[in-house]
Amino acid sequence: MTIPLLLAVASHPATSVITAAASSAASSAVATAPAGFTSFLTTTVPSLVASILPSGVTTTAPDAFGHGVAVAVPPAWELLAVFAGALSGGLTAVRKKFDIMGIITLAIVTGMGGGIIRDVLLQKYGIAAFQDNRYLLTALAAAVVAFFFAEFVGKLGRPMAYIDAISLGLFVVVGADKALRADLNILPAIMMGVITAIGGSMLRDLLSDEVPVILQPGALYSVAAMVGSTIFVLATVWLGVVKEWAGLFAITLSVSLRFLAMWRGWQSPVARDYSHHLTGIQRRLLSFLPFYRQRLEKTEKAEKAEPPQAHDFPHSDR
């Protein structure tokens, strides 16, 4: 009685309609799940941020980050940052006993190298360092100062470190903004911001035959650059924040992080090996298997039953 009843229900037209509707609903739910999450990230989150922030901070204009006025550093501060970086390169050359050409080379590379690498990779706006003679003249002036007054300048380490920290935040934003205006995506734009800030110091260390300082545990130099560039790019591209406000927030965050690292002595983390935890988990899981437990017990009994080996010690004449 039960089997014919089930066959009748399965063959009924209404059953096929219900089954088709259920399968189509399930497939549409599976298909729209990723789209729903993407819509949440691209629409809901920016709308929520726009509702929280004041009206002038965010914008709804499409591709606003790629157009409009470029983020620019005040010329006086830009030249001061180039001078500080070039002076760092010149002092490194003096410490390495380079000649006058070596001092000039390291000064120019350190003061202008990050921007040159960025512009060469972008291949769109020309090389800014070669479009204005003030940058090159400033780097040459720093080389002259390092050549004649290295001992005196070496005592100004603290003020130079502060100038360098502020310049880090400024040039991170300038580099990332230039990459966005060149139609780069999020990750390449973040990378360009970091390269603009730390490229000069990397070239300085490579030319002076040293491991780059930014690759060693230190006071969060490259980490601060990465944080500032990421905040600026995500705020402008994803959340729709106006570039000026996003840049101000990114500069403040990266400079504050750098200052705190210098003040508190924070160090970037190094690698830690947790391989023994993985092998320990594997051993504990295998211990629940009967054959592995028996094999382990036999090994332990054999080790206990084996007599201790006598060690042959060298004879002493005393």
C-alpha cells in the first residue's frame, strides 16, 4: 500500500512543479551569494561610512579618486625632505670612505630615488625629479654639506629623524595618488605609495653594499609606509572619501605610528617557527589509531628491554 502511494505522489504533475521550483531557488541562492557579499562590500559599507561622516568628507562622484586636483606637498617641505634624504645618503658615503663622486651619487639616489622609481614604473607623467632643477640642486647642496661638515651634521640625528618621519607620510600619499591617477588598481597603487617613500633608502643601502635597513627589524619604517598607503587608497577608492581628507588621515596615521615606534622602541616582528606544533598535532592524532598505538608501545618496550651500551672512554695514564 505504501509503495503505490509513493509512486503516485512522485508521478503527480504538482510534485514535478514543486521540485523544479525548489531546485531553481537553490541554484539562484547559490549564484547570488557571492554577488550579495560583493554588493555588501561595494555598496552597503561605503553608504554606511558616508552616513556617519560629514557630507563634505565623502563623495559619490564616479572615479573621483582618478580625476581632479592631484595631491601635492608644499614645495618648501618637499625640498626639505629631499635635502634630508640626500644628506642621509651623503653621510653614508662619508662613513664608507667614498670619494666626492660617490658622495654626490648616494646623495642624489637617496633624496630622489623613490620618486624616480615610481615615475619610471608609471611611464605616464614623466620623471618629476628631472622636470624641476630645484630637486637636483637641493641634493647637490646636501652632498656638499656632507662632504665638508659630516661630523657636525652627524650630531643632528634626532631632528633629521623627525623630518624623515613626516616626509614618509607625505610622500606615501603623493605616490599613491599619482598611481591612482594613472589608472592603477588598488594593490599596485598601494605598492607605488610605499616605493615612493622608501625607494631612496633601499637604493642607498644597495649601492653601499649593505642589507637595506627597511628589510631588517627596525622602528616600523616600511610598516608605517604600508599602513599610510593602504589607508589612503582604500579610503578614496573603496569608501569614497575625498582625497584631501583621506590624505590627511593617512599622513597623520603613518607619521604617528613612526613617532610612536621611535619613542617606544617598537620593532617590526621577525619570523617564528611553529613547525613543532604541527608535528605534535599529527602525533597526537595518530595516537588514537590502534595500529599506531601498538607500534608505539612495541618501540617503547624494545627501548626499555635493550641493555645500556657501555661507553669506551680513553684510558688515562694518571
